[in-house]
Amino acid sequence: MARYGMALDYKNCINCRACETACKAENGILPGKDNYRIWIGQKEAEGEWPNISIVSQTYHPSQCQHCDNAPCQQVCPTNATYYDENRVVRVDPERCILCTYCINACPYDARYVDDRTVTVDKCNFCSDTRLANGETTTACQATCPTKVRTFGDLDDPNSEISQLLKTREYKQVKEHLGTKPKLFYLI
Amino acid sequence: MNELSIKELFRFEKTPLNLLIAILTVGLLGIFVAGATYYFIHGHHAFNVTRQHPWGLLIAMYVFFVVSSTGLCIISSIGHVFEVKEFQVIGKRAIAGAIITLLSGFAVIALEVGHPVRMLIYNVLTPGFTSAIWWMGTLYGIYLVFITFEFFFLTIKENHKWAKIFGIGGLLAGLAAHSNLGAVFGFLISRPTANGVFYPVYFILSAMITGCYLIYIIYGFKYKNSYPANIKAMLLKLNKILGMLLGILIFFEAWKIITALYGTMPERAETILHVIKSPTFIFGEVILGMLIPFIVILFSNAKAIKPMVYVSLAGMVGIFFMRYDLVHDTLIYPMDTLKRSEYQLPPTFIEYFPSATEFAIGFGGIGITLLLFYIAEKVFNLDVDTKH
Ligand code: SF4
Ligand code: SF4
């Protein structure tokens, strides 16, 4: 029993996209432009030479926020979307009817249709491929060369992520919607 | 019920209009079957829906059909639930129409939802009580049972007491189901243009307007514009009701737009600004769906019957665009979640145009409505009995 979340030291991101590749390999994501669980959001530098704003250029790694109050879970007519014992938001392909209501309801564009199961899929913090085998890291975290990602149990005060969130300021995305996202962008 | 042989089923007066409708029906059924077949072979890839625009024409057509069903049910209840005399003539035909349009809607949505059979199973086994889709689906199921019994007691085993009881049940279930369908959009906190009280209320209002348009079309076709006195009295009253409803709708829409634009909150204001400049809104929703019918009623002092039949056809085209835009407008604003210029492209409004398969299934569904209506007119006596 844990409550997993991820802290992202996003200013360290160098846009190498090793995480995207690792995720695809780990979870066997099929090719196709809509098929991705994680992505790097880019913001180009603003301004004209010589007044270019260096700070405006950022890379934002992102994925499902594993909201503690997840709109996707609330709207699911068959409870196919559920919180597992680690508060990871999961989709049960046995119960998903592919109404795609959750894709509409997610404020973070985190979901897509998986062509193998013909149901909705998204990041599950590598629950099937790694956590189930007793591992404590996700593929994206393990592969990141600049250590952007820290994955861990938010309920354990001694975990690395809990310590980080006590000592670093962070921001969250679309918090005002009340979704209680569990990705934390370290400032 | 009427005695019916196969030969009788295919016999109809060969007027040019009837022949045209017959060809249209067969054609639409043909493309429905073709669309369904293509979908069964290629799955969801036959549709142009994407990750960012997951709902499309088929959802719009489903809404179109169930709006028609609810509208017919509400308008017919003016007669046999609220006992307004003039409206008692439309009871049977309107309820038959409500059942038929609902079934057509179910046929379309069964091809949209990826796993319809699984849906029936897990809606019962693991119901999602916080889901507006669950409530909408369940309530529409209950509604279908009620209006089917209502039709049974109106037509097959005439019993006015039971017809009224099931009529009230059907009306309440229909109102609940349909406002829940509005809530499917209204509950989306991720979509500021849809989120809020507007859609659940608007759905009921536009359903009533759709019901009026359909009554004009159905009776206009049936009587070829020469109406008996009782039908004429009903259609005249309907003119007033429709005029008032359109007035309210225009008022609602205007305030929805003004409040959305006011304060220029980007996700809401930019989306609505984009929407009100689109031709489907201006020509479809506003001109065809609202202004032309409203102006005709206004300038005829609510005495237009013949023109209303034609205007109602335009009105239904407008209603279609209202459904289409409802889905599309909800989804066009990109989810700007740290993807400000993903892969170097600045985010723009999301584009969507239905695929041929979506057109075939969605519009083909109208063929199902026409066919079932034809059969219902043959099998049942849908006119009010003169002895009443
Ligand atoms: S980010 Fe989207 S998919 Fe993930 S839990 Fe939140 S609402 Fe659901
Ligand atoms: S698509 Fe599947 S997971 Fe999403 S809301 Fe529908 S049934 Fe639930």
C-alpha cells in the first residue's frame, strides 16, 4: 500500500526523449502518432535577436498525473478506470467499453486508444511491468540521464520524493480544477 | 393493429414524393449497412476521431436521434398527460416516433461504442454511479420500457388509464435521461465551454423544439398539406408553442455567448469566438435552426401551417448542426498541458471532419427511422379513433 507520485526537476530536462523511448519499449506501445503515454512538452524561446528570452524556453516532461481526484475515474460508466492499491489510476481492459468519455474528461490529454486491447490506455507508472515484480522505479525514471524524475511513495515521509517536496518549491498543472494531480514540477 | 400481408407491406401510393422517400429510405439503409460492414472490418480506424477529438459525428447523430425521441415524447405528453385537447390527436404517432427515433439512436451508438455487449454486462455488474453516461444509458433504457408500454396501451390494448400512467413514467424518465445526456457534456470540468448548467437545460429546450419540427414534418407528409379540422387546430397551437420556445432558445444562446466572451478567459472566450465565426454555427444553427422558423412564425402571427412544414425541414437541418457543433465545439480547444508547441508546432484549434464511414453510419441511421416509421404506419392505426 503506497501512494505513488512523481517529482520532476523539469529544468534539468535536455529533451533527449530517452524516457519516451524507454516507455514505449517497456510497455510495448504500438507505433502511431496518437499512441504515447508520456511526452516532452516544448516551449520555444520567445523574442527576437538580441532580446531572446532564454528562460522562456523550457522542456516539460509530462504524462498521466494520477490525479487523487481523477475526472477520468468519475466519468467511467463501468468503473473500468479505478484506483489500484497504490493509488495509481488504472484501466481494466476487461471492463472498458471504449466509450472514450474518459479521454474527453481528462484535462491533461493523457489517454489514447490501444489497438491491441481496443480499450483506453495511458501511463500506469509501469505497474504491470515493474512494480508488480517488486521494482521501485519506472522505466522513464530509470533511463533519465539528468535525473529529472523522482518516483516514490508520497505517504512515506522518509521517501526520497517526500523529502524533495519538503525542501523544494513546486508547481502543479491545472490544480484549480480540483483534480489533485500527483506530478510535481520542482521549481 | 391492422391485418398485414407481405404484399400489403410493400404497397404504397406511387406518387413522386412517396417514390422519392422510398428510394431515399432504401439508399440510406444501404449506406448504413455498408458503413457498418466497413466498421466491422476496420474497427475504430474507420472513423476520423483522434486522441484529441475522441468524439465525432456518430455521437452527434446519437444525440440527434435521442433529442428527437425525447422531443416527440414531451410534445405528445401535452395531450395525453396534461390533457390539452387539441394535442390528443398526436399521441400514438408521436410515441411511435419516439420509440423509432430512440431505436435508431441506439443502432448508431452501438457502432460507436467499442464494446456494446460488454457495456450491457458491466453497466450492471460494476455500475459507475458518478458517471453521467451510466445514468443517461440506464434512464434511456427505462424510458424505452415506459414508452413501449405506453404505446401498447394506446394502440394494441387500448386502456387510457394505463397509457397515462406509463405516459407520465415515460415523460419523467425521458426528461431525466435527456438532461443527463446534457450533463455528459456539462460535467466536463476539463472543457470550460461545456462545463456548467447550460447543456442539461438546453437539451430539454432544444428537444421540445425538435419535437415541434418533427410533428410538422410528420403531419405535413401524412396529410399533404390539406388537414382535417382537428389536426389543423393542433398545428396552429403548436405554432405558438414553437414560437415561444424559439424565442427562449435565442435568448439562452445569446446569453451563453455573451457570458463566454465576457472577461476573455482564453479557453472559453477564444473557443466561443472561433465557434460563432464558423459557417456551421451561422448558417446551420442560427439561420436554419432558429431565425427562419422564428421569423416565419412571427410574421404570420403564429398562423403558418403550410410554410412551417418546409421550414421545419430547414429547422431539422439546423438541429443537426446544433448537435454536431455541440460535440465539435466542446473538443476544439487543445488541452494545453505543457504541450505548448509539441514537436515545434504551436497549438491550434483541433480539426475534425467525419470519415465516409461515419457519414454512412450516422446518416444511414435516418434510413432506419424512415423504414420503421413506414412499417409502423402499416401495422398500427396511428390516428386517433373517431369514437373518442
Ligand atoms: S491525468 Fe487524466 S488520465 Fe491521469 S488520472 Fe488525471 S484525469 Fe485521469
Ligand atoms: S473508455 Fe473505458 S475507461 Fe474510459 S470511460 Fe469508457 S469504459 Fe471507462
